[in-house]
Amino acid sequence: MNLKYLKRMAWLGKQNIKTSIMKTVKKSSDKGQKFTFPPKKEMERVIKYFSDPNCKEINQGLMPNASELDKAKYDICQSISRYKRTNNLTPDKLAQKIGISQAKTDDILFGRISELDLSKLITYTEKLNGHLKVKVDYGNEKTPATTH
């Protein structure tokens, strides 16, 4: 196991580390490999590094009390991330395709919505031939019927 793997674990989020480790253990055992943890000092160093609130290499989750604007921006970031994975793009290739800097691409891929503007995110989606659908839900309140 190496530092790249531990960064990946941290990127998945602390809640998913156990699941990620168990999947890795299963994959390793399926291949006849023995799974071993890195030395304790290395684990502590990596945990300390990723625990820093200023660490830029951790995916930012959406806060439970997020505004509707933040939710929309986060959903678009997640959609762009899925596009990247589905099309096997590197972050560099994604940045080129959208026409933005690597730093701005990282903001999208790591969910740093405070650094992003909704209208620009919509433009990035359009550059990937994406189409935006908006759904408004008023919960239990009745709304007037729409005519087309």
C-alpha cells in the first residue's frame, strides 16, 4: 500500500475509508495477494495531512443545511465528475475540453462550491454537451397547474 492509495482513501471521505479498505482487502485476497497496512507512523502522517482544514486534496461534502443554490452547484459538480469518470478523462483532459484551468477543474472535482459560480458551471456543462433540467418541488403545497 502506498501514499497514493491513502490519499484516495482520504478523498473518499473518512466515513467511506472502512468500506474502501474492505474492498481492497477482498480484491487483494482474490488475486492471491496479502493485504498489509502501511507503518503506523505513515498512517498518522497521512491522517494529519488530510485532517488539515486547508488541505485542497479532499472532496468537500455538501453541508446538511446547504442552500438551494449550493445544492444546485454541488449537483452540477457531481455530474461533471461522473462525466469525467464515464469518459475516462484525466483532470487535464477535462480542463482542456471545458476550456478552464486545472485549478478550476480541481474546484469542480473536489466539490469546492464556494469557489464556483452557478452560471459558469452551467456553461461548463454545455461545453460537455450536457443539458440542464430544473425541477422545483414545493413539498406538500399545492401549486397552480401549468399549461403548455
